[in-house]
Amino acid sequence: MSLITYNPAKTRRPSTSRFFEDLFNDNFFQSEVSASKSFVPQVDVSETDAAFELQFALPGFKKGDVSIELNNGVLTVSGERKFEEEKTKKNFHSVETRYGSFKRAFQMPDNINDESVEAKFEDGILNIIIPKDVKKEQKKNIAIK
């Protein structure tokens, strides 16, 4: 039995701009080593009246594998998950679990309170809550002359 890799980009209508992107994103130009060293975790970003919330899906990660930094209004979340040595003794037919390092950066708006950021890691989900600063949120109306 042979497996066929599903690529949703190839099911779209062809266009000249997508042609070169699909060509260079093809697996022919990527080695297995480079493809497995990094990945992009899924992130949900939401906003309430009081805060911004980011939820990172990091299954199999431990709290110590993840780093969070907020510097000059840029929230950076990075981490690494290494392939377990005991698994290499098995004969895998498919490995869909993501291993390697990642780094995601988000430009936050000016109206955040960077002194009260909360982060909680539970069941493979990293929740980051960044409260809004009411003082910075005041809008200024400008009259047109």
C-alpha cells in the first residue's frame, strides 16, 4: 500500500503567482532534516473588553520547553520538542507528531498592561492573557478645520 501526501495548495485553481510558490514549497526542495527541525504551532488569538488572549496548541510539550518574552510591544513565544531516543528503535511507518523548534512573534497594540501578563500551561495548551490598560486606551478626537 502506498500513501499519498495531501497538499491542499495543489487543489486550488492554478495561477502564475501560485505556480512558483507551489514549485519551491514542494517536498523536492526540502530535505527531511530541514522540514523536521522546525514547525509552526496553531494559535488562537481573541480579544475581550478587558484583555487579549492567545492559546497555543503544544501537545506533548512540557512547561520547561517553552519560553515567553514581551519586549517593546512584541510578544515572542518559542520552544523546542526533541525526538525521544527510545522511539528510534521502532520501525515507524508514519510520524505525524511535530518535533523541533518554533518561534512565533506577535506585535501587540499600544493599550496593553505589560506588567500583568499571565501565562498558564495545562493539557498541552498554553494560555497567555494580556490585560488592556484603560489609561492608554483613551481615544482622542481631532476636529477638522
